[in-house]
Amino acid sequence: MSGKLYICPTPIGNLEDITYRTLRVLNEVDLIAAEDTRHSVKLLNHFEISKPLTSYFEHNKDSKGIYLINKLLEGENIALISDAGMPGISDPGEDLIKLAIEHNIEIDVLPGATAFVVALVGSGMNTHKFAFEGFLDRDKKIRRSRLEEVKEEERTMIFYESPHRLKDTLKDMLKILGNREISVNRELTKKYQEVIRQDIETVINIFNEKDVKGEFVLIVDGFKGEKTLANDYSNLSEREYVESLLEDGMSKKDAIKVVCKERKLKKDVVYKQVLDL
């Protein structure tokens, strides 16, 4: 009989936010898989939990995922934890959960601390409907392209961001989304927690005057204007279609991909038509 995979959220800052149930499970399992064992061992030592610990992170998830599945199939119970918050949210825990489901392994997701829920509830914005975007891409072209795609999203939007990319992301948001309301949450539940509820332009000015430190959750107000009609490319040639997408800010490479997919054409067919663009 196979073991059980426990998804165990850990505190996002304040150690008091761990649940009694999570502590019990961590004490009972055969193995704990952690995103960063050096970070997690401090948490486990604080609560006097002594269990075998193994790493499971983005760059070893393929090989280590198979290893963990085999352990589960052998009957061991495993707890998955991330550096902070709920495993599976913007981290490779999502892949291990999919693998476990494919192998009919029982999964028990424990409730607990999750940064974006804390930030959303404290933003004062609409919580009835919201869209979790997670981390925007590091590549500025892809990041801006994604912001273009969501600029008319009416639901409240949630983004994660790192300190060294925060200013660039805010500038892109101002340019593409406009100067709408935003709640910037830094180091939630920690000693230097900070929440700034302002418009995007004001927030940019605030961070231009200070060093940017800590991890951020950005809550952005949904689109309030009138939506533009979607472009109709059906009457355009492949070349004209690519040209139109380029005018919308898409890269040539991505535009060719879109046209090939929409028209069900091979890449070289479209590429020959736009060589000189």
C-alpha cells in the first residue's frame, strides 16, 4: 500500500502562524521534502522536529520527483514544504502533486499561511473575483506582453515580485495598465512588514527614494474602463497578420508562432513571407 503525500504550508514570516496540524504531520511522516533544506532546517529545529530531510526544488524536480514517488509507492509518508507559504503556488510543488495524482497516490493538502490571500484581503479591493498572475517573466518583452494581455482584466490582479525587479515592473504597469490603484505588500507578517495603498505612480515615487528590500505581493485594481473590440485578423494575409501583431508590440518570433498556430501553417511557410520585416 502506497504512502501519503502531505502538502504542508509553513509560515511566510511569523513562526506563530504554523498550525498544530502541520506540526503533528511533520513529526509523524517518514521524510520531509523541502525547497531549501538549509532554510527549512531552521524551522524544524525551532519546533524540535527531527526527521530525514531531502531537497526538492526547480532544478532537481525531475530526478527528485521520481525518487519521491518511488518512496511513496514503497509505503513511506512524505511531507512537502516550501521556503514559505503553500507548496504548489509559484513553486515546483505543482509538478510533484501532478506526479502523485498520475500514480494514484493519496494527497492531503493542509490549510495554512499563503501570502497572496493575506495581501488580497488587506488591500481593500474587490475580493469577490480575482486573478492570480504570480511572477511576471524576467524577460522585459515577455513581461510587457503579458501586461498587455491582462490590461483589460476586470478582476483584481495579484502578482509576486522580487526586490531587484520591482521598479521595472511598476514602470511597465504604469505605462501599460495606467495609473490605477495598487496595494504593495512587503515582507508580510515579518518584523518590517510594510503595506502601501496608493496609485502606481505614487508608489514608483516612493520606491525611487528608498532601497528596495524583501519579497513583494502586488494587488492591482481591475480594469474599470470600456473594453476595446478584439482585432479581427481573419481577412489579412499571413504577412499582414504578422505586421499587425508587430504593431501591437509583439516580437517577430512570437508573431510568427501566433500566425502559424491560428492558421495551422508550418513555420517556414510564414517565415518566408516576412523575411524582410
